[in-house]
Amino acid sequence: MMRINATEPEKAVLMARRHPGGRLAFTLIEILVVVAIIGILVAVLLPTLARAREQTRALVCLTHLSQQGVALSGYSADNRGILPWAGTFRYTLMEGEYYVGISRKPPHWAIVNIGLLYPKYVGANASLFYCPNNKGVEENSENGKDRLALCYRNQRPTDPQYHTAHDLPYHPYTAYGYAVPVVPARSPRDAGSKMYPQECVRYGNRPDAADYPYWVYLTSPEDPAPTFLGSFPRETRGKHNVHALVTDGYFAGENEGDHRIFEGYHLKSYNVLFGDFHAKRVPDPGGQIHAADLNPIAGRPSSPGPVDNETKVYKVWDYFSRNP
């Protein structure tokens, strides 16, 4: 067999690449080239992977809302078209009954909002009450599904593990806001365009400007803020064939600091369940709703005077209902 001898320059290259142990090694330039290629691939793939992960989370949230829609449909069928009554706080699954006007001492727990779907209409697994992007109310947090199960089993002061219903931070929470236009302790209707009849959204014994904030929003002669959603003339407000019913937007209490950590915000959009029980994503125009960090619903009558910040959230709700 013919033997091919390496030239002197080739021998020099081979010797330079030979590891002291006798193995061939990569040169520094070759290592740097490989590292650079890996860095480029990571830079290209990471945003794609992050978006794919976020799309998965958004789909999980949307699936949870769709399941709630099926459950609410069953609840409506069993209750002649009446949907669950609203709590004072739209993010609670149970709350002290005095919040909904029952004065009994010591207070029992009242099941409110979409909490009334548990467990008959959703089964024992309460996971569908939680959005994977809501970091303020997580499934396994202190106020998550285990707290719901505990309070549900111990609603009365005579129950062995009863905890006082006066303790608001102890309440079981959900990641979803329910029936925001409705006065506390009243119920929306499974009735299409008449989901929120007048008797559900106003007290009726006050001037318009001092009634429930949603009624103030509907009747104000001013064009309410936020202006970035456009102009909503008074005669068009709340007039929809299909209304928003549940959303992963934040409509909770007033003292949590940055409200945005309580939102299930996905790809610059909110997931919304509508009154005909279909769920879809509604875009946040330019990300401005999320950036505004709006005050949540007040759950109380308005102070007479011009439309203020607490009615802004109702324009957002109206915006959702305009995009079914």
C-alpha cells in the first residue's frame, strides 16, 4: 500500500492541535465559531419558544373559560335562566355572607360568583377557576383550590374547621372576574341582549350620578375614559346582542398595589367568556389596557359628581362586549 507522507507544514498543524495526552484537540478559533453558532441559534429560537409557551398558556386559560361556559349553561338550565349571583368582590368564590346583605352573627360563608359552579357543575377539580398567567391568584396559593375545598366543607360556625368569614384575606379566590356590571347580591340573566337588565345594574333609589358605578357609566352625558378605546356614545353603551360574562382581566380589590400581576394577560389580549357561553381572545389595543393599571370595580354606590376613575373599568367591559 502506498504511503502518503505529510509535508512539514501539515505536520506542524497536526502537532499544534495534538493534546498533551496524545489526542487531537480543537483550536481556539474553532471553539469560538461553535459557541457563536450556538449563540445565534439560541437568540433565534428563544423568542419562538417563549411565544409557543405563551400560546399554550393562553389556550389553557381559554379552555378553562370554555369549561366554565358549559357549567354556567347547566346552572342556567337548572335555575330558569338565572345565573350565579354576584359577590361584592368579583374575584371571590366564597365570601362572608354579610357582604351580600345577610346579617347573621357569627356569619356563615356565602358561595358567590362562579364559585356556585363548584362542585355540582365542574366536579371536585377546581383547576378551571385559575389562569396559568395570573401570578396573584394561583391554583396552589393560599387562596387557591385547597382553600376553596376547606371553606366549602366548613361554611357554618359550628363546622369543625370553620374560619371566620370576616377575614377577607382568607377568602378563596379565582383568577377570573365575573359579571362586573351587576350590583352585589344580584344575578345576571341567561337572556342574550338582556343579560344585564336595569334591576341588576342599578339600585334605583338614588339619582343616576350617585347610583351603582356601572349605571353611572351608562347614563353619564360625558364620554367616559379611557379615551384610547375610542368614543362610546351614551346611546350605544351596554347595548349588545352578546355581553361579556367572565374574563381573565383584573377586577378585584383596591389595595393590592400593581393590579397587573392579578391579570391573566396573554399575547397582548384578554380571554373573555361571553353570554352565549363561547370564549375567545379580545385584543388589548396597543397594550394600553394592561399598561393603564386601572382601578377595579368599587362594589358600592358612586359619589355624585363627574365620571371618575372607578367607571373606567366599565368602559373596558363594554369594549369586551363589543368584540364577541
